[in-house]
Amino acid sequence: MEATFGDVTFLITIFLLSATLLLLISRKKTRTGRRPPGPPAWPVFGNIFDLGSMPHQTLHSLRTKYGPVIWLRLGSMNTLVVQSAIAAAELFKYHDLDFPDRKVPDAFTAWNFHESGLGLNSYSPYWRLLRRLYSAKFLSAKRINDSADMRRKCVDNLVKWIEAANGGEVDIGHLFFVASFNLVGNLVLSRDVLSSESEEGFEFSDAMNKVMELGGKPNLADFFPFLRRLDPAGVKREMVREMGRARTIVEKFVKDRIEERKSGGEMNDEHDLLDVLLNQKGDAKDPPVPESKAIIAVLEMFFAGSETTSSIMEWTMTELLQNPSSMRKVKEELDRVIGRSSSSKVEEGHLEELQYLQAVVKETLRLHPAIPLLLPRNAAKDTDFMGYSIPKDTQVLVNVWGIGRDGDSWAEPSAFQPERFIGSSVEFKGQNFELLPFGAGRRICVGYSLAHRTILLVVATLLHLFDWEPAGGVESVDMRERMGLTLRKLLPLKTITRRRAELLTEDEAEAKI
């Protein structure tokens, strides 16, 4: 026991001495230049303890005292927080290339994840190649249109799962996740990944869930980078193990595809993302995509596509259950556009006509962005930003959750009012800085168009076919948040779901005509 206690004491002493030395060096380097206002910082630890378990909420509350641009010191890491539409416009319109890279959490250096995918990669030739491949070949308007049958299949399966509950309680958030997971599987690998028969699929899903939990954990090694080699909280060690489980399964998919392409002679076909990546052999202009990086790129798509999309769907249903008048308006619009026959289906061609439902989804994105602080940017050089001196290697957080609830941009900002978007030109495509759920600038989410279409199709289908009520009544709907990689509900949404009684059979619909 004495040896163990002595070891711990020694490590703590070394840590405090090192941190103090780094702090003194940092202060010496950064005394010149005007910093944005912010809360006073503790010695060594800075503002780490000020953030709490819901940093997006805490930072939003600080805006009243310190304004829309806030300065924090998180351990030895300088942090700039942007919290208004005006400050976001300044960042993305005029300083996009001053803050082009990501501040990479230590956990996501496991298996070189940060160097292989799109989200956390540095602004480099390889990043630009991936962005081009995704935009032109994988997520182009034509490719999205051509993949409508895949989405229809996944939505039809979701309907069957709900019907199988036979009017009993449904964990709709879980079903949204499984449906989104399989949709990504079809787009990336041309196959369902989760099914009742697939042990491999559940192993993959379990590993991915653990990766997402680990990715959202506060990590001492991020606040004090000199501790990264020690990994004092063990976050990276766990991430190597869990991401390794998922990676092993994807590696098998990739190797199987390579063998299929060799034996089938279809080396240039591009049915899905994996084909697109494997076809990039490299030339004088662009680097190749090695097999190891293709594996991680596929993993990243499951992170980005399933977790964020299913979260937004669950929040949309939650808000509608809490706001029965909005639910009624959505159903009236669906009956008008789709018809009232029980055999009629919501098709993607209908989505443009569903203006009120589109407003509902926008309002949900405003109040519940999937990634409330976006993925952090990193300052490439010393930069003057809105009159403040921002040193190189400063982390930049954009609090889109706070911007969405900013009274300077929105009337009654905390209220769920889809009507505010009817007749409004405000979109979420990175041009209207008061609504930035997918980010803006060069690093805007490349898949936002697909995500939006999928959310509309799923929600429209389920509201058209079923009646919904919270399992414990409207008063039981819990709006608390759980912060991880994405902003999820603290308590999953449980519903009682029944086929809509007012829908007409095909014969009744024809007789009515």
C-alpha cells in the first residue's frame, strides 16, 4: 500500500510541477495582445471546473456577462468560444482559413482515426481529396436521388418493427438508431448491418456505441497534452480496444469486397462509398486511399450518419408529442399532400410540398443541434479576430446550441414555434449564421442534404401511418439532455404507437372520391 500511495503522490507532484511550469511559460508567451473577456481561471486547471456536465448550456449562460465571444483556459489549452450569429459570420466568412484544422481529442488518435476520415483530418491534400470524392461521387444530388430505394427499404423495415409492437410500448429512439445504422450500411457497404440473426452486426453496434461514449468523455490528456503518453484516465486505451473491435469487422467487409471485385471483374463499379474509396488509386494530382484509411473512412460514416440523424429524429418526435397543436398541423398537411388512404405512402417527391413539416424539423435543429459545440476548430496561426488577439493553436468552439437560443436572433428563443420558419428564407446550409446545426464554411457537414431528406422521410412516414402518445402521458415527456459525442435525450423516448384510425382503406378512399 505504501508503494502504491508513494507512486500516486509522485505522479501528482510531477503533474502539478509540470503544469505550473507550462502555465508560467504560457503566460509569458501570451501577455501581449488583447484577449476576449471570460470568467476568471483557477491556477493550473483554468476553467475546466466551470463547464459542468453540460458545457453548451453553461457557456450560453455566460454570454449575458461576457458577451458573444468568450475566452477560456482549459488546463493548458486556450479556447475561444463563439456564441452569436454576428461572431459566427465573422468566423466563417472572413477567418475560415485562419482556423482550418480540427483540435483532435486524444481518444480519436486511436488507429490513426484523425488522419483517415474527413471530420477530424487536417486541412490537407488528403482531406481535400476525400471532400471531393464525397461531394462528387458519394453524396452528389444524383447519387442521393439514385439511392431512394435504399431509404425506402429501411423506412419500410422501421414501419414493420413498430407494427410488431402491436400497440405496446416502443423505444422509438432505439429503432431510429437501428434504421439509421442500416441506412448507412446500405449507402456505404450495400448491405444491412443490423438484423435479428446477425451476431456480427450486434457486435459492431455495441463497439460503435462504446466508441461514441468514450469520444464524449472529458479527458485530462486533452486539457494537458503533455500527459497524452501517460493516458492517465485510460480513455485512449479503451478507445483502441473498442474501435479495434469495430475496425476488425469493417476490415472483413473491405477484404471481402476486394476479393469480389477481383473475381467478378467489376473493378470500376461504384455502387457505394467503399467502391468509391477503393477506386481511388492515386495519380499525379491526388494521393491514393490505402485500405487502412478506407476502413476508418467507413467507420466514420457510421459515427456521423447513424448517431446524429437518429438523435434529431428522436428530438423531433419529442417536441411534437409535447406540442399537440404542431402534431395536428403536421398530420393535416400529410393528409392533404399524401391522401388519407392507408395504402398510400410518403414518397421523397412529396417532401418539398410538406412545408410545415420542414419548419418543424428546422425548429428542432435550432433547439437541439446534434453536435451543440460543433467539432472544434484549431487556429493555424496568430490571428486578429473581432479586435482580439488569438494565438496559434487556440481551440475554437462554436456554440450553435446557444446561437439557436439567442434572443438577438430569435423571438421567444426557448419556445418551440415552427411557424417562425413559414415564409422565412432562413436555411441550415451555412449561409444563415443564426441557424448552423451542420456548421458552415469549408468544413460544413458534407452529408447535411442526405440527413435532412432522411429525417423528413422517416418522420413524415411515421406520422402519416401511426398515432403517437408518450408511454406515461404528455406530462411524462422528459426534455433533459445527455452530452456525449452528440446531444441525446437523457431518458429515451418511449411511446405507445397505433395505426391511425382515421386512415381510410383503399375501397373507402375510392368511394369517397
